[in-house]
Amino acid sequence: MNGKVLLAAPRSFCAGVDRAIEIVERLLAAHGPPIYVRHEIVHNDNVVRRLEGLGAVFVDSEDDIPPGEICVLSAHGVAPSVRENCMARGLRVVDAVCPLVSKVHAEARRYADSGHLVALIGHADHVEVIGTKGERPEQIVVVESPEDAAELDSDGKPVAVISQTTLSLDDVAATVTALEGRFGKLRRPGADDICYATQNRQDAVKEIARLGGTLILVIGSPTSSNANRLVEVAQAAGADAALVDGETTLDQELVNGHETVGLTAGASTPEELVQSVLADLAARGYSDVEDVTVAREDVHFRLPKEVVAG
């Protein structure tokens, strides 16, 4: 087999994920284990296992953390009630929430406090959406689909719209259109809530499909919303697609019949897993690798004062 790999760029870690992981690593280096993290710091099994090996302890609730210990809030954000409970329990909170998620939280508060019903487009069971809705539970309604939008009752209030950051512009477009059809003009942020990394990674997958990738492998964990969405985007673009973990040897039947294979990784997936899959593919004859670059990312977020040296 003499096959070809179309390698997506950008791929793997985004700035928010980089920041969150670095926060935990620095706290472990400065204070030693255990460092408690509320929820998985990012949705990737490989990352979580590695940090556990260094002494991080992941818990489902701040109630599981002994008083006085450090509590890192994951990149996905939390409701204000969680922060209040952390303070009441005497925990030392370190905020690893992605700044783009924090921006959406601020918008949710601003719209709700100015008398709007806030339509939050996203997946109701996603931890980011749960945290955002918790800002103003009575004034924020999760809208998962155009069908939800068509049935929404604003009780005469003006409607503002915000969205889960890990959805792309394409993901939310139909729902926004449905909301506009029902309520007319919507208030919305001056800049899109959509995470730049989500959009760039989906655009790269579409370009790989356009260039002839008939199978697109997405490296990520089943719990990763953005990785699963990349699989769906690839399929919608006409390619076969599969989510792989990057650690398990690929099933030969998966690649059989495909001369050109696309490869990308979700925003919480380490680059070393991409290199591992590339090596696996090369051993099967896919030795010709071509980069497919749709954007350059140079975003960096500042670390919180609790972990900055000096």
C-alpha cells in the first residue's frame, strides 16, 4: 500500500487547554500532591491519566475535597454556586476556566440582568452549559435545536442569544435562524462566542474532505464534545470518519480501501497522540504526509496570579 495522509492544521491543544493543563502542572510542582481538580481538567483520558500520575486528584464535586486544600476549577467553567460552596468549605480556589468560557458567563449575566430571556444554544448535559446556565438559572433557557427554538416562550421578554463555545458557526446557524424567525431581532455579543479553535479545526476537516480524504480519523476521547463534532463534520462533508484514541493500534479494516486518509485531533488531545497515529499509518504504507493548513493560531492566555512564578 502506498497511501497518503492529509494532516490537519490547526489540530490538538488550543490555548485554553494549554493554560488549564499548565496550571495543574505548576501547582503540583510548587505545592506537591495532592492537587484537587473539580471535574476532568479537559475531556481527554490520556491527559487525565498523566496528571493523575503526577498527583492530581479529580473529583466530581467540591464537597469531595478536604477543607483547606487547593481546588482547581476545570476549563469548562462552573456556576457561581460552586464557587460559593468552595469558599464556604475553606478551599483555595484556582481558576483554570478558559477565558472564552468566562466571557460567555459575563454575557449571560449582562443580558439576564438587563431583563432579557437568554437563549443558550448548546447541549443541556454538557458541563460547560450547566455552568453557564447556573449564572442566572431563572433567566437562561438551554436551546438545543431549531425545534426547541420554535417552541420557546419568552413571556414577552426580549431575547438574547449566547452559545456553548465548542460549537461552530455552522452548528448554531439553524437554531439562531429559528430564534430570529420566532422573536425577530436578537441581542447578541459584539463578537462571536464561538471558540476560534473549534471553528479552525472544523474548517480543516472540511478542507481535507474537499481535497479527497475519503476517511478522516479524529483523535480524541468519547467525552470530548469537540472531537465528536469533528467526526460529524467529516461525515457531513462526505467522508467516512471515526473517533480513535491515539493509543490503541488502528484496526486494519478501518483503513482498508482508503488511499487518502485525513488526520486531525480534538482541542483537548495531546500532539504526541497524533504522532503515534502517524507512525501507525506509516507502518501500513501511508508514508506521504501533506499538511492541510487553514489558519495560524497564536493565541495565548495569561495564567492566574496563584501560579505565576515570583
